[in-house]
Amino acid sequence: MLEEDFVRDLRKLAHETGLEGDSFESGHARWRVYSAALRIPGRADQLISALGHEPDEAIAVSVALKCIEELPEPLREMVASTLPVGNSQEFVRARMADLSVLDALVSRPGDQVEPASMERWSPWLQLRAATSSSRQQVLEYLASSGRTKRIRRTALARSKELSS
């Protein structure tokens, strides 16, 4: 059984997103509300507040990961802080660090990236960099030394795409 305050907050958030529902017992119903709220400007605080009371940790982490990708950097810390201390929060914080590196790759294309640094990147970050970086140095490294075949192929394809 979900907490009464949590359900009230979800119902309000659902109403503001145009989703109406009688029950939020289903994680799928809550996921739809969270996803819709994320797409509406000015609803981040309500979404983060509701997320802090989400009883299903898997849903909370999934929504948090989506939030930190779509919300501006100052709100990312608020999202991570809503999760219980432990593995879930650490995982989201690690992804936040990856996003900061990815943001720097895109926003500061002149900065050098050391191969030793790229070697320590998570597979998620390597794949994202392979799909979004325009730096030949990064793409060449990932094409030859990426952790997975998918990363290597993606980086090689992106490099060729940018060269043509």
C-alpha cells in the first residue's frame, strides 16, 4: 500500500501532466507520470519530491537516471540526493560524473583528453562519446581501444561520418 501523501502528490502531478489515474499501485502508472512530468518545464521540483518517496527502488533509479540526463546540472544533485544512501545513489552519482565528462567533451571541443582518462571511462560513457563526440582523437582511441565491439564499431563509423 502506498503512502497517502505520496499518492496525493502523484495524483496532482498526473493531473498537471494531463494524465489521470485512479491507482498508482502499478509501477507502470507511476513511470508514466514521472516521464510526462519530466517533459513539462517547471515541474522538476515536484518530480524530484515525488521521486524521493517512490517505494520501488528500481523505478526510482530508472527515473533518476532519466532525470539527470534531461535536467540541467544544478538539479542533478537534487535528484541523486532523493535516493537512499547506498548502491543506487552511488550508481546515479557515477552516471552524473559521466555526464559531466560528456558535457565537457561537447561544450569544450578544444580541450585535450588523455588516453589514460578514456581508458577509465565507463562503457556507458565510451558509447555515448562514440556517438556524440566530434573529436577525432577521442573517436580514434575508442575505435581502437573501446571496451566493447559495439563501442569500437560506433566510434569508427562516427569518425568516418565526420571525415566525409
